[in-house]
Amino acid sequence: MAKVESFTLDHTKVKAPYVRLITVEEGPKGDKISNYDLRLVQPNENAIPTGGLHTIEHLLASLLRDRLDGVIDCSPFGCRTGFHLIVWGEHSTAEVARALKSSLEEIRDIITWEDVPGTTIKTCGNYKDHSLFSAKEWSKKILSEGISDDPFIRNVVE
């Protein structure tokens, strides 16, 4: 079985919330794809309920694309502690952390239910499992703790 870098990370040593560069892969033509760990809550101590995580996922899909070039995908971890962010090229963890912070601020302060994309039976595979209230509350909690651009040392971005 192939070794997956994320499964070698000592989850007891990290200090969430943070952004961590997992890997940069280079294709045969030199194209680079970066994978980031957007860890919103402390592993094995907390998990975002599926309704809130699902709504955050749908919102980050758009909000991060508004803030960062080259976003390919933003997908939740099965453990419900954060997301993988896949992008073309490379961004610093500080740049990604600032984009994440700004996105969560928009969720907390501005977003209304009408703004949440993909919430109908035609546009979502589990459209009944959303909670904007939960998304806002978790965004508020995460922002109150600050988002670090380092997984091991709290270096909170402004």
C-alpha cells in the first residue's frame, strides 16, 4: 500500500487552527500542484458537525477561489477537523492562511442562507445536511483562536 504523508503526521504535536503545506507535486511537463492541510480544529479533541462542515465546504469552494489563484479543490477530511486545499502552483502558508481567515470572516459576518451555493436537491448530493448557523458558530470559534501559518508553532496571521 502506498504511503500517504498525512497519515505519517503526528496529530498529537500540531496546534490547530493552522495551514500546513503537505506536498508540492510536479507533473511531467513541470506543472506544480500543491496540497495544503487547512486544519480548523484540534485533531482528536474536536470535530465540526457534518451540517456545519458541509456548509463551510460549499462556501470555501467559492470564497477561496475569490482569494487565491489556481484553486482546484477544497475537500473536507473524513475526521471533520479541516480540509485539503489543492491548487495549481505554489502559495506560501501565510498567503493561504490569510485567504482562509478572510473567507471565515465573510462566513461569520456577511454570508446569508441565500449566499450558500449548492443547497438544493438538484445541486447537492446531500442537500438536507447543511447548517449555516453551525458554519457561522464554528467560523467564529476558529477565528477567535487565530489561524497559524505553522502547524507546530502558533504564528497567527493578521
